[in-house]
Amino acid sequence: MGSGCAFFDYDQDGRLDVFFVNGGRTPTYRPETVPENALYRSDGDGTFTEVTGQAGVASNRGFGMGAFTGDFDNDGYPDLYISGYGSSTLYHNNRDGTFADVTQRAGVANEGNWGTAAAWFDYDNDGHLDLIVTNYLDYEYAGNVYCGERQAGARMYCHPQNYDGVAPTLYRNHGDGTFADVSEAAGITGQKAKALGVVAADFNNDGWVDFFIANDSIRNLLYLNQQDGTFEDVTLLSGTGYSQDGVAEAGMGVDAGDFNGDGLLDIFVTHLDFELDRLYQNRGGMDFIDATLISGIGRKAVLNSGFGTRFFDFDLDGWQDLLIVNGHVLDNVSYYRPAVQYAEKKMLFRNVQGKFRDVSETQGAFFAKPSVGRGLALGDYDNDGDLDVLVSNNGQAGELVRNDRSESHHWLALSLQGVTSNRDGIGARITVAAGGRAQYAQATGGTSYLSSSDRRIFFGLGSQAKADLVEILWPSGTVDRLEEVSADQFLTVKEGAGRVPGSEPRL
């Protein structure tokens, strides 16, 4: 299945660092040299120095899958959760360039499960980040079966329909460094999942964060926050469980973003080949429609198997574009399907006022070269105002790609600093108005495939040299408003206090 990656500023020097998860040992894969994770510290000049061992994040308790960053103790430094098969790992940031494994003390090992996608979010609005860890299959190596034709080079991975699913695990943060498993009390254990993607966001704009799970071969799950510590499964009523034909598909990566500018977060899910990547348009009231075809995405990626995906405004024109990383799950897929390849090209869709156009072929060598793509993270590692791309590939080197936009469009980037709300500001809703048009965004948890992106929130302003209004509605209900904000700058906004002066990153 491959593993994830992350952009995060672990040492808080204003420069994004890079992290890759690199698996580990399994009962049937026990190499002499155990694969280690990789942490690269930014040198500030476009180069990086590997500091994995020095930082103490080389190993995983299980077979590492995903990397999820969040400040669970509100100390201003991002911590790191690595999901995995058998067990997961929580690294606490020591604020001195090192991390400490606090998994056992925190109680978030997710022991015995195949942990995949995870998301930090404050589901009960108490100011502390909680953690949802989704699980894939009820799989044990001892019960591994043979699938595929019985001849050399023809064995394949078994379809997930051969295995039972496992419900997600919700950990509530006590605020003292420990967590409690509240999955059953929260009402999320009734439906098993085969999860590979999760995004936590406020889909109905009621001030309480919900979450959506992308499942492989069974219906997706959309859980509505009931504001009392519990969730309701509203998948069927919302229209997000299946394709528009009523078929459960192989959900992989997921993101939430406002592609049509109506202030409601829409959902995009990537799938395997011969299935369409789905765009669910939010119409309000937890009611979604399948907008895959009418949006222009259509059948462009029907032969691809999509994994990591993110909404982002790559050209800073004020509309959320869409990036998809592809790569099949079978290294011998061409034996069974000659039209499909193991390594596949990435795809970039430009958003033209709510309609998408495939512009991949015009965006350089990165999109021309096939790879076995899995994780995708976005981040402005060179602090020039546009988002760059980090990709983890299965059995191949990772890729770091700089965004060298040709347009001279303006931008704003916001860093949120919660006080009553969680420090990361997850769940905050941001409005930026410029030139007679408003844009809307949220600080979300999870997203993509097993990966974490830059926590800063970026807005493209096109030709507008200033924003007339920047408004942040925090999970606590506090509102911060900034007026007449000059473009092309990084802003840190502290809850209840407004802009923090002198908070720009180092260039």
C-alpha cells in the first residue's frame, strides 16, 4: 500500500522540514537492516540535511504507514503520529530538535490493528486535539491466502473483500498527555470500515468538526458531530457513501475544499482504475451530490489508480485546483490488464470558476514521468507564497517539486494560533474578501493519503494587491477581523488578539 510523507516545521525556525515513513519489519519481511523513517531539516537555501537519528524518529512500533502532525499538548511545537500495522507510534516534540516516544503513556498505540489514515481534530471543542485513527482490514500474516493465477509472476494481492473491516478508533485528549479510547461511547463502532483516507472538517458550518472516511470496496462513512461527544452516521442520507450509480468503490485518498466558492466544503475521493475519482458537492444541510461529471473531472483518470490528493490554488488565481498522485497496487497489473500500468502519471486539474480542466501536460517533467505514487503533502518550503509538492512513492525515491508559477498573482498565507481553541486552530473557518469576491477555507485534519501538509492556509488573490477583509471564526466562537491587509505576506493570527507582529517566516 505504500506509506506517507509530511511537510512540517518541527524545530519552529520558520522553514518547512520533510518527513517520510519507510515501513519496517513484518512477520514475513525481516531484513538485516530495518528500513528507517527519514527526517530532513531545511537548511534554508533549498537544501536539506538528514537528521533522523539525531531527532529520534527513525523507528516505528509497527510497520509504518502514515505521518500525521499536530500539536496535541498546545506547546507551539508539532508532534508526530505514525500509524502502522500492528501498532502505531506517537512522538512528542521535545522543542530542542528531538522527539520522545510517548505512545504507551499517551495510550494511543491502536494495538493489534492495521492503522492507516488518521486526523487530529478537537471533536468536543475543549481546546485539546483529539485523534481519530482509521483501520484497514482484519488481517493476520498467519492467515495469508494465495490470490491470482498459480504460475510464475502471476500472484497478486488479495482483494479487500476477502477480509473483514475494522471500525475506527477515537482517542479523546485529557489535556495531560494521556488519551482515552472513546470509540464506543462516541457511537462510531457500529459500522466496520476498510479505511485508507480520512478528513476532519466542519461540513455543515455549525462550529463542530465532523469527519469523513474513504473506504476500500465498501461504502464510505460520513459522521456528523452531535455536539455532545457522539457522532451520527449520516452517510446514506448525505449521498457520500457510493457513486452516483449506487456502487461502493475503492476509496484511497481524500480531501475537503470549497471548489465552487459557496462557503461549503466539498469532498474529493480517489479510487482504483476503472472507477471514477469522485467529487461530492456540498449543497448544505449535509446533503451532497455527485458532481464528478458536471465539474469536468469526469473520466480523465479512469485508467489510473489515485492515492494522495489535495485541493490547492497552484496558480493563485483564487480558485481551488486539484492534484492527484497515481500508481497501481499490483506490480504485475499489466499481466491481467494490458491497458493499465503499475507506474502512472500525476494529474493536475485547473479550476476555472468551478469547472476543472486537465492541465497536466503543460506543467513540466514532474507530470510527464510515471511513478508508483502514494503519499502527497503540500507546503511552501521556499516561503515564496505558493505551495510546493512532496510525494512518497512505493519502492521508489520520494519527490520534492518546487512550484515555479509563471503568473504574477498575489497571495496571502495565514498561520493560526489558538488560545481557547486548540493551538493549531483546526476547525477554524477563514473568509478572505478581495476585489468584490470572497473565498472560504477551513483548517482541517487528516486529508490526502497517509500524509500531512503545511499547516499554513494559503489564498490566491489574483490581480488584487490587498484583501479587503480577513476573518477567522475560531472553534470557540471568537471572531478575529483584519481589514485592508496587504497581499504577498505571511500572517500569524492569535485567537482574540489579531495579528502577531514580527511573525513572518525566515526566507
